[in-house]
Amino acid sequence: MNADAQREAVYGAPPEMLAVRDDLTPMLSQYTDLCETHDDALVLFQVGDFYEAFCGAAETVARTCEVTLTKREDSTGTWPMAGIPIDNAAGYLERLLDAGYRVALADQVEDASEASGLVDRAVTQLITPGTVVDEELLEAGRATYLGAVAREGDTYGLAVVDVSTGECLVTGADRALALEELERLAPAELVVGPDCDLPSLSFAPMETPFDPDAFDAETARETLSAYAPRPDAVVESTAELRAVGALLAYAEYAQGDSRLEYVSRVTRFDPREFLQLDATAMRSLELFDSRGVSGGNTLYAVLDETACALGRRRLEAWLRRPLVDADAIDARLDAVGALADDALSRADLRDALSSVYDLERLVARIARERASARDLRSLQTTLDRIPEIRETLADVESGLLSDLRDSLDELEDVRDHIDRAIVADPPQEITEGGVIAAGYDDELDDLRGTAEDGREWVSKLEAREQERTGIDSLEVGYNQVHGYYIEVTNPNLDRVPDDYVRRQTLKNSERFYTPELKEREDEILRAADRADSLEYELFCNVRADVATESERIQAVADALADLDVLRTLADVAVANDYVRPEFHDGDASDSAFDAGIEIEAGRHPVVERAQDEFVPNPTSLPPGGVALITGPNMSGKSTYMRQVALVCILAQMGSFVPADAARLPIIDRVFTRVGASDDIAGGQSTFMREMSELTEILHNATDDSLVLLDEVGRGTSTTDGLAIARAATEFVHDEVGATTLFATHYHDLTDTADEREGVFNLHFTATQTDGDVTFLHSVAEGPSSSSYGVEVAHLAGVPSTVVERARTLVEAGERDTATDEQDATTDETATVADEASNAKTGQSAQDGPTDTEDGTLAAYVDGLENGHRPDDEDATDSAEAHATREVADQLREADLVETTPLEALNLLSELKRRLE
Ligand code: ADP
Ligand code: MG
């Protein structure tokens, strides 16, 4: 049974209950009704202190939450039942969400003690991956988006809302760009509109079916109008309108609200206004998750010195979406620079920001009427820090920082109101009193006074009664059930006065009350009760008042978030010795894009932190230049390419960069393609995928793009792979004009540099020290020696006979290739291009020419097959011919793509042994 079918089985009313529907007990009949009206979720049904599920759903709950499966028996049958404690529900709900279930909480909506007969229940909340708002289920530093996709013709609309903060974004684009954006936002849950055919997505959101009518343009406009006075001013296409309308409708439905108060504004953005990083690039550059070269660390982890959750989420947003507007980037860099120069302000800011609460989520809770008195106090203590933060910024010279300073509204009115209304250290519960401060409300003060006087009277009662009765052991006490009492031990019972009324008999004593005590007690209870409900009412009013200021608070949260990121970037720059990047100045006449990437002593920001020593490397890439990077495995090619991209990304997000100096163009997109054998991350690293990603790049890159190709062509045979690599290089250079770094194991590719201006070679080498191979990790001009594998083997201490033999073989191979190439130079390019395009359309190259004029080893094999060994022309005896054939077979079977240089050498030495 697949996952969907499994879910179906626990959604809706249990068939076995429906079969006896008319006979069910009132409670179970209520359960089946709720299951039917909420048949898109697993219904958890409150019974006292537990949420219960029955029948199929019970089995699922028991299995997923690891709770006991029990039974409920009544006259109509025996029903499997499983429950989770309400007090402790968060952890269990999380498990259900993780297992892919939507959950509907059916709560008792009337007090069980007041209900006559069956307690009324209703679904109060739908809990889904995109709509969870419980603190415990949310990751503090991450945005959890609920998303919707809609389509109108060729335009796709995409909208997301973070229900915990109210951030709502909408965008629209063609299908490819919209999908990329979707991957970037990676909503936890996705509502998909009619006719949107989505491919499988890399982040596997929960796909939620929802009323298609909600996607209707008119309906959507209606929904949106509750959030934006002029809906059509917010969106730019019908697709966007449909998406955001349906999204909000679904969020309202899930939260059981008619309008989501915490969504203060809906913001449209255009992905083209940012440096575009698709999911593949973010993954292979290890911005957020790491499975490759960075040794478990990510760029985000290096940068995350944020002091508060607001900053943490904002940092993530900036890193996902670096800028392309030079002025905006410079404004950020100015701010980072100013803070980097001012250690004192930086430290003060950090200190102040570290006591800032998550205002965005606080505001959302306040607007949603879920905030406690503690939340309001948290808001107030955060606001308390604002004057100090403004003070810190007073002397820092940066336009952006002074703008931020100006938007830091101290919200004195809100602050003071909370301060006056709420006690200093309020309880978590808001219904049981002790929340509202003294002096805030006269009536409350009176009620409290009355209760207090009564308690005072009671507290003196003991001494008075002891004196009146002469019973020294007489005690006055209180218990929940019986209220106040006077307790007299059995030996003293004869001295009890007449006005004592017996209340309770214990083993060694009797408890009494007096009419006056009873009266006082009623008075105290009445006043206290009344005070509690008045307090609750007052609290709700304060909360509602604060909620009307949501937008102002939101603006402060916004500014604090930016501020925290800017100071974080300054901290990181100072701690790690980053420099301010420069951008080629975009005069009106010459475009900002028209000079290349110049980096002095660049470093990989993540790798340099993960190891003791890091070798800085320079980069000088003219616009549209293609650098072919060769060198042995582990010599530093991948690290080098990524560091160039990371420097560009950091710079455009407004960060300083790990280098001695950097002069950069503004790039519009970063593309990466990591060849199959290097792509540990994907899991589905098939050749097809490699090619479709290459297609993406070739179609979408512009001359302002930066392209990284790492070992492209590994997923197929050497011949095809080389052909594709060569064709792709030529295309990127001739047609696309993107600035490109291409790490390749195809040494044969390096001669492209001779044929094309703008294509050049770089290489990495290794040396030997004290008998160990050392990779210098230092980039140098020109191609690496073709036999670097053999050199490394030599360095690694492979016996010299083997190394020598290997050298001979390589040279022989090169001679052969040289001869082949002389015949084939003119039409080789054509052949190669044909094969590449065949591969791209998914056809095999079988109908083309067979691959003979190719890699050195293949040529060597051909030689062997014909009975020739390059270094032994007259080998004719039959035993040797047999051995030769065997060797040829074995060579043919060897998967060179998957073979490391060392394994290749082992193979060679084995083959050589056979021949001898
Ligand atoms: P390649 O792609 O050539 O196989 P990598 O780039 O994956 O090599 O680098 C292999 C390892 O070498 C990295 O994990 C890192 O530990 C180390 N390394 C790479 N570049 C440097 C450098 N510039 N300085 C120091 N160590 C480096
Ligand atoms: Mg590599």
C-alpha cells in the first residue's frame, strides 16, 4: 500500500462504525460525524484528558506514536482505541506530522461539568506541516511555509505564508522559474491548483487537496480583499491571484479563522530581482545542507552568529536570495563595514539583540489571541531594549543603519500599557488570576481587597477561637472540597462551643465551621471568582489593544532582523578576516556586468574553518571566460570552484568575503552541475539527470551567469562523456558566454584552450614530502600533466617497475591518439556534437559512427585485440595470444569511470603479470 492509500485508510469515518451507525452510542456517533465532515485528516477526539482515535486510525496512532492500542467496549461492539495525553500532545503530533498525516483536533467545546448529557465537540484546529503554530513544533530559526501553486495559461502563480509569523509572499513566472522558486522556498505543505502538473520536487512537501473553487479568480480576489484593500495592486497576474487567494482560504480553513489577523501584508516579489540560486546550486554549494566537500558544515552554519531568532530567519532569507542591485548591495556593505570598524557598538548590539524575543511570532500569537501574559511581558522587555539599540546606532556612519535606527519605533504607548497592566512575572495560565497588576483597574482592586480582607480575617481566626474555647491545639485550615474548617482533636471535643457546625469526621479529629466563617468564605470565593474572570477580561482587552498595533510591531521586528544580520556579517568578517568586495562600477555607459571575476588569495569559507590550514588561491576570470581545471583526485578542484561561487554569493548578499581582495561583476544566476560520481547528495544520480541539468544550464544561463561544471560526463562511457564535456564547453563558451569553471578528469579537454580564446587551463598538483603524497592545493596556470594519475601513484610509493610500465603505456596511448587526431581533426567536432545531441534527446549513439578515435586506453585495447602490443610488435606465440585476449577482455569490462588512478594501476599491474 502506498503512502497515500495508507492515509486514505485512516481518514474519514471508520466503515465498521458506519455499518452500525444507528446503534452507536451518542459519543461514537458524534465521532463518526466529525470524521465525515473532516475526511481529509486523522481526527483526534477529546475524551477528558486524552485525544482518542478509533478503529483504523487507532492502529495508526498506536504504531506511529508508540502508544498502547486498547479497546472501547459497548453494547454495539468492541472498538480499537488509542489515545495521546492532551497535556503532552506536541511530541505525538510531531510524529504524526512526520509520518505524513494531517490531524484534526476535535476538542470538547463545552465544559464537561456543565454539559447536560453529551459534551459538545468541534474541530478547532487542523494540524498540518504548513499550518503548525505550536511553539514546540516549530523550528525557531526556520521559516515554515505553507504554499499554493496555481496556473493560468503559461504563467504559474506561487504564494507562501509562514503561519507562525504572518509573512506572506506571492510571485509569478513561467513554469521553469516558478518551479525553481518553489524549490527555493520549499514549503512544508503545498496546495496545488487545478491543471498544475508539478514534477517530483526535491523537498517532498505534503500535497494537500483543497476545494478547487478557492482557486477561482473571483473567489480568490474576494479572499485576498480581506488582506489587501486593492487585491489587483498586489498581484501582477491572474495566476498569482489564484495562488494567493487559495492559499489564504486554505490557511483560514485550517486555523478555523475567518480572517488571519496576523497576516499584516501580502508582499509580491519578482525572482528576477535577486541572484537566482536553484535548488541544485544551493545543494552543491552546501549553503544549507551539507553532504559533500565541506565536511558536514554549511555556509549558513559559518555565518550564523545571529543573536536572535528574528536574525536567524532573516539571515537565511538573505542567503537564499542575494541581491543584484548594486546600490542595495553597497548599502549593506557600508553597514557591515561600519559595524566591522566598531567593535564596541557591535558588542553592545549583540548583547541587546540577544535578549530580543521572537517578535514576529509574538505578534502573530497576539493577533491570533493565543498570546499569554508572559508573551506580552516578553514583548515589553524587548521594547525596553530599543532605546539602547538606537543609542548604539547613533554614531555609526551608514545610511542603511540610520534608516534602520529611524524605523526602530520605541512603541512607548504599547510598552507602558503592558507595563502598567501586567504583573512583573505573570503565570503561564491566563484564566486563573494573578495576571493583572495592582492599580490597573479599580474594580479589580476592590474585589481583591474584599478577598484579601476575608483571608486576613480567617488567618486571625485560629488565635481568636483558641482563646475563646481554650483549646490550644485548635487549627483553622482549608481544603478544596470542603472549604474552610476549624479542626478539633477528639480529646477536646467536649469543649466545642454550640455555634460550631460539624462538617467532616476524621479518625482523630472533627472539622467544624461557624456560620460566620461560612459567610466569610462565600464572600472570599465570590470576590476571587469575580476577580479571576475580570482579570481574564482585562487581559483580553490589553491583548486586543496591542494587536491593533501589529503593523508597528512588525516594522520593528523587521528592522531588528536586518540589524542582527548586518552585525552578524560584521562579526563574521572580523572573526574570519574577510574583506569588502568591490563591484565593477556600472557607469551609465558601461554595464555593471562587463568585467570579470578578480579574487586575490580567495578561500573557501567553510573548508577553511574545518581544517587547520587552507591554501588561498587567486582567481582571474575574464567575462565569459572558461577555465578548465585539471589535476588528480583530492587536489582541490571542487573546493576551488565552489569558493569562487561562494565569494560571489556572499558579496551579493552584502557580506564581506574570504579573500585578500575581490573585484567582482554582478552575476544574475549561479548554476552548478556536479558529475554523477561526485554527486553523493542526489541519490538519484543517473546520467539522465546529469544531462537534464546540463540542458537547464545551457538553456537558461546568460552572459551574466556563473557556471560551475564539476566532472560533467562521468555518468557514461569515457567516449560519450568526453564528447559531451567537450561539446558543452564549446557551447557555453561560444553561445552562452557565461563565465565558467569546469573541473574535469578528461585531460583531453585541455586542448580546447588552444582552439578558443577565452578558454584557458588551470591545474592542481601534488608533491612528495617525507615519502607522503602532499597535495599543494595551489592553483597554477596551464593543464596538468596528462599522467598525473601515474605521478600520484609514484608519489604514493607504488613499486617503480609498475610506475615505469604505466608511464610507457600512457605515452603509447598518447602516440596513438595523436595519430588518430591527425586523421580526424576536421570532422571530429561534428561527430562529437552529434553524439552529444543524441544523448541529450535520450537516443543512444548507436546509429552513429562507433567510437574508435577516442581515449587512450580504448586505443590500447584495440591494439591488444589485433595481437599488437605497442611495445612488442612481434608477439605471435599462441599462449601469449590467449593471454592477450584475456587481458583485452578484462580491460574492456573495466569501468574506467568508476576507477580511481590507484585502482587503475593495480589493474594494470595485474594485467601485466598475466602477460608475463
Ligand atoms: P578534487 O575536487 O580535486 O578531488 P576537492 O576540492 O574535493 O578535490 O578537495 C579535496 C580535499 O582537499 C578537501 O576536502 C579539502 O580538505 C582539501 N583542500 C581542497 N582545497 C584546499 C586548499 N585550498 N587548502 C587546503 N586544503 C584544501
Ligand atoms: Mg572534485
